[in-house]
Amino acid sequence: MNRSWSKWARIGLWVLLLTAYALRTGTLTLQSLWVDEGYALYFTDENFVKVMHTIVQPQHNGPLFYFLLFWWRRVAGDSDFAVRYLSVVLNVLTLPLLFRWARRLFTERTALIACWLFAFSPFSLWFAQEAKMYALHMLVATASSLMLTEAFLQGRWWRWALYAFLTSTVLYSHFFGAFLVATQLGMALLLGWSRRRRLLAYFATMFLLGLAHVPLIRVGWRLLRYYKPRDLWRGFVPLGTMVRDAVGNYFYRLSASSTSWLAFLLPAGLALIGGAALLRQRRKRERWTVVLQAIAPVLIFYPVSFRAPVYAAKYLSAVVPALFILVAWGVERLAHFWRPLGSLLLALGILMTNGLVRDLTDPAFQRADWRFVARYLEIHEGPNDIVVVSAFYNTYLLNRYYRGRSEVWGFEADPYNPDPIYQGLSEKYDHIWLVLHHDQAMAPGNRLREAAVEAFPVVTEQYPNSGRIAVIGLQARFAHPALPSAATPMDSCFVNGVCLVGYWLDARRLPPTENLSHPPSNWLHVVLYWRREPEIDPTPFRPLVRLVDAEFQVWGGNLDRRPDVFDRYPPDRWALDEVVETHFDVNLNPVTPPGVYRLEVSLALGGDENQRVRLMNPPASLPPDRILFEQIQILPGDR
């Protein structure tokens, strides 16, 4: 072996380790925790005895990770960075093991390429930054296969003992680890083809391992035999779709439907070339173990999926290290045949890097943003509001970030008949903030949103991360005995007897664009407070709230949500001594130039902007049918 190349291989591995570590830690808290991570924290919150009793239940997958997380939290702390850092460590530690395994079976160049793929895979980065078991699962899968290889090639009882331990961690890191253990039987037959005594040692190890895991085997058999789907949205996935989805996820973190055929064929073709190159190396039978690990767990799971259709690419993540080695070998063989073909690796790297940038910058591809939900509620809630979360376990995540004053209640009643609950809430609270997440997965066809919007006017609708969470603001109480203290007073009356007596804004300086909750336009939330004169014209009208420039050109307007307060509680029914509250989301034009604008309010008869109600005492320098009441500064935005 070339000593200078070995030196550069070590340097290359260290560069990849440091780069991978920096990439994973530098953006570790960019996204808030999401529901699966909330589960992980919820399961490990109590004392050790209660936690162990919880995590060994069959419905809770990956008890080994929860065990590690329990102790990790006691040592490292409970911040987002701390709880996710465990996965970072596990993910980065996979790199030297992957290098060692690939180098043992192939070449240092193949090992470096495989590590490069793992370091820059969007899939690898995603689960390195998630407080769940998948980083652990990929680590122990790599370690177990490496130790199996070392035990066959070098022997020694302690290697078999270490292999048995690592195989146990595979089983306890994820239910689907059983598919890798089954695959390793074929790998052992390949490795033991001319090593019969070591093959006997393998079977002896597995016999003892099987005896030690009889309870786990029984649990797995019961789960498969009596399986009933919990996530009703899951369904059977054909093998071809499964393969395309797995490749799309492992290299780009894209589903089968979002992965183009060209993007799929590039890594799949390189893997096939790597496998085909092994056909000419019959004496190096042990290299076929990588092919087995890359494809056999998927093929084993496929018939199981007829009984338990629970496919997700992350569940089969044990194949990722072997798949990357196979692709790296394919690249090396192509470059050996004709050096310019090595540029296919660059093309693959560009596509993978695009996936990294997308996941780090595009909210549509990111985790559900509970920080945004908490911040929005804190800004917009009133002194007597309630937050209703669609599933009780999501209250754990919201309360992790929420520092507001409203009660947070996880909906635990009948989601198909929530009307009595809403009726009871309307008698106690001014606003109801309905937060929906996983509601359709757990109760398909529920009426949480439908019943709410039938019962109350909608204050606002926010859909962060392309609707992974929905925040629906609902107005339960329309009138106040006086103008709220948070409002800015004013007194402008229209000739129909309706007067604007105050307002509240959630921002006075904002960009025109927004890419999280309702891209591309930003919204300005305006609350207007009204009273009536003794004499009032009952002709229906619609308030118009507009953002205008100095020439009264419109750059933003309120969204028209029906029925609103004016439909449910018309002005001719208002008491003379009450102040009525109404809400408006002003949708900004995303190309609004930076500068200072004004908000205006007018009343349009029948909603016709050409028939506006005049003011009683209009200023001489302004149009007589509109009120200008606030300056708004539009900041530069991304266009």
C-alpha cells in the first residue's frame, strides 16, 4: 500500500470529520424541535424507573436511544442544542467506522468517497440534527457489520463478543434492525465460505444471542401477527416506489414523487456499476457483503409490508452506509476505466448540496416550526384567551417555547363532535387559538377546524412550513365595556352612524415578503374597535383596510373572511355603551418598494369599493370617505 496515500487518506478523513461536525453543530438549532422529538423528551422526563417502564413498551420504538437520551439530558442539559447534540456525536462517529469498513473491503479512495457522501447527505444531516434514534441506528448498523467483517477476517473471541453486543444494539435501536440482522446471515455465509471454523463461531454467537433475545423475538412476532395501523394515512408501497423513495431520501431527502428520474438514476446507476464491477472479482467474495446490506433489508421488508404497511425510508436507514460504499466503489471503477467519468461524483455532489441548502433555507422542507407558533401567540393573544392544541402531546412542544399568558389545553374530547367543547369555551374566553398538527393523522375526518369556523369568526389563519401546523384564531367575544388599554384611541365617525374609536397593530416596520407561514406575501394584522351612534343606517357594508402610498395607490388589502363580526353581530344590534372588536389580516404586495406608507379604513356599501360611506367631518386635505390613521414602514425584502 502506498504510504503517502495513507497519509493523505487520514488527512482527508479528519477534514471530513471536522467539516461534518461544523455543518451539523453550526445549524443545530436552526429549526425548532418537532413532534417526534417532543415524544422523545416526553418519554424521558420522569425518574429512571418510570422512564424504563415507558420505553420498553412495544409501541415505543428504539428503547436504546431513549435510555441514552435519559442520561444525556441529566449530564448535558435540556436545551434544543443539548438534546440534539447526542445525535450529532453519534452521526459524526459513524464516519471513521464507515471509513474503516470500506477500507477493509475496498480501497482508501472508496472509503473517502463513501465518507464524503455520508458527510454531505441531506438525509444524514437531517437525522444528525434530530433527537431520535436514526443517527444511533446508522452508527450501530455500521459498527455491527464492520465487526462481523473483522471477526471473520481476523478471528478472536472478543471480536465475536463485541459483534454480539453491537448486534443487540442494532435490535434495540430500531424494530427494523431485525432486517439487518437477518441480512447478516447472508453476509456471514459469504465471509465464511472458506472460513468454516469462523462460520461455526458465527452460528454459536447467534444461537446465544437468540437465547438472550427470546422476549424481544416474542414481542416482534406479536406485533407482526396482531398489527393494527396507528397512522391511518400510511398504506402499502410497491417495491419499485419503495426503492425510488429510499434512493431519493438517502441522497437528496426527497420522496419518490419529488425525485426526478435523472436524479434517481445517477446514484442508482453508480450503485449498479459498483455491483457489476464485483462480478469480475470473484475471489473477493467478502465485498458482496456490502451489496447484501445495501439491498437485502429492503427486500426482506417488502413481503412484511403486505401485513404491516409502515414503510418510511428512515426505518431502513441501516442500508445507508453500505449504499454509499457501493456508490463510491462505482465511482472509483468508472474513473479507473475513464477518468472524466469520475465527474459523475461531482454531479451527484451538486445535487446533494442543493438538498442541504434547501433543507437549511426553505421552510417548506423544514420541520414544523413551533417557535413561530409560540411567538405568534405571544404577540397576538389577549388577556383572556385560550390555546387549544389538537393533540395533547403537542402541548409539550408548544409549552417548550411558549411564554405567553393564555391557558394551553390539549384537546382530549371527541374530535368528531367538538361543538359542545367550543360552546363551553365561548362562555369563558375572548379568543380561541386553535393549533392543529397531526390531527388528520390521528383522527381522519375530524371536525376540529370545521366546527370552529362555523361557531366563531376567524381572526387569522397561519400555516407555517406549508401547513405542517395550522394556527386558526377565533373570536368568541365581540364586545368590550370600554376600549382595551392596549389599543390606540381615535374617534372618527361615518355618516351611517358607525365610529372607529381605536386600533392595534402587530407591526409598524416589516418587509413585504414572508417565506414561512404564507409566502410570498407578508401580512399586517390590524385590530379595529368600533362603536355606534344612537341613529344608525342598517344598510350592510364591508370595512376595507388598505396600505396606501402618498398618492393613495394600494399596496396591501385585508383578506375578506366570511362570515365576520359584522355578519354575525350587525351594527344596528350593538349596545350604545359597548366597543366592538374586529380583526383584519392586511396582505401586502410582495413587490412593495421600501418606504413609508399609511393605513386607511373605509366602509364599502355591499362590499363595492366604488360606493364608500362618507365621514361626518372629513379633513379638507384628504378624501372624504376614508380614514388615514397610522404610518407603516416597509423594509427591504427578498424578492
